[in-house]
Amino acid sequence: MSNIKELAALLDDAARNAKGVDQIDPKGEIPLPDAYAIQSASIQRRLERGEKRVGVKMGFTSRSKMVQMGLNDVIWGRLTSGMQVEEGAKTSFAKYVHPRAEPEIAFVLKKPLAGDVTAVEALAAVEAIAPAIEIIDSRYREFKFSLPDVIADNASSSGFVIGPWCNPQQDFSNLGLTLSIDGRVVQVGSTAAILNHPLRSLVAAARLSAAAGEPLQAGWVVMAGGATAAEWIKPGQYVSIEMERLGSAGFHVG
Ligand code: OOG
Ligand code: MG
């Protein structure tokens, strides 16, 4: 195996140039701590280019995502400022290898949150919740990967869009949601698909981030994970989420 820095550079360059690469570990042999070290080193390159760390994304927190991608361990990735797409704005298709969109719910924190916390403690750290869309874009050709592959590739994290921030003091355990492309519904689901309650995803994020030495910070965003399978997106489309009670969010693909 080439070293961690080289693999991080390979994946970071693939993301920057929007050019797919071969899987680095098709058989899934790289130990997961090494895969996370590659992810960390690739994010370090973004930070050195001036991007800011803004949060965490969780992956494979719903069955539909696990089934779609054929993997069943919860994973996490790091969000940076360069990944945010403003609500209603246009993101250029040329920036991606083969993007997909998935409906999620996002948290923003008002307090740090670290280690083994209860759902009640996690909720007490939440400033607001919002309907959100994640744009995932595996840097591997054909969107095919092993578990270490996808972890090293920052859990396919590529973009995120956040809708209106809403009061977290309401029951958001089972909110109906749809993902639409050009106004046509393409996925239907519920926030309950996310570990039966999206707060569980935040609890996992607090534990995993702290274990990695990067505890969740006040002001950080946590993307809880796709509630449905992801959909391919194409230039010219408008992609939107509509969530019961919380409202909607969308973006244009340029
Ligand atoms: C990996 C990322 C999974 C989610 O929300 O479950 C993910 C992928 O499917 O490419 O973002
Ligand atoms: Mg996701």
C-alpha cells in the first residue's frame, strides 16, 4: 500500500479535478483507522487551501442507503466550507464526477458535544434543525467502493444544502419527506429511516468525532444521513426536498 499522504493526495486531486480514480482498496483490506487517517489527511489539504471545517456528515444511517450501496456500517466524514451550496443557488455539474442527491436532516449545535452522550444531552446541544440535501460524489469510477475506500474518500461527501433553520423542540422523529427533481417526486421517506430517530445519528457523531480527537463544536453542522436512496442528478435540473413541518430546500445543477 502506498502511504497515507499519497492516497490522500490522490483522492483530493480526484475531487478537485472532478476526475474519477480506481478504487484504492477493492478487497477492503485497509484497516479502518488507516482509512480514516487518509480521509483526515485529504481534508487537511482542503484546510491548507483556505477552506474552514464546518461540521460532520454521517453515512449509512438508514437501511435504504445501506441496501443501495451494499454496506452496513455507520461511517462519518468531515464537512468544510467549500462544500456548502447556498439554498436556491446553482452548483456547476462540472465540479463533480457523477453526483447524486439524497434527502437528509441537518443539526446546528449551540454547544460542544463529545463522547458518550444520551439523546437528551444531544438534543440540549442542538440550536436548530433543518431540511437538507446532501450531494454525494464518489471519487471512484462507477461509484463503486469497499468500506475502507469510501471512508478514505470522506464518505463521498461533496456538497450540502441547508433549508430553513427550525426549532428543535418539536417531535422530528418521524417527519414525512420527499426528494423531487424538477418538481417530480423521485423519493419518498421519513426521518424515522435515520436510525429510527435522527438524534441517534447525532449521538453517534458525538462519539465518533470525539474518538477521532475532533469533538463536535458549537456552530458546527451535522448532516444525519440520507433518509432514502440517492438519485443521480444532471445539468439543468432543480433538486429539492420537502419535509413535513420543517419546509423545503433546493438547488440548481448548472
Ligand atoms: C456513501 C455516503 C453515505 C449517507 O447519507 O448515507 C451517505 C455513499 O453512499 O456514497 O452520505
Ligand atoms: Mg448522505
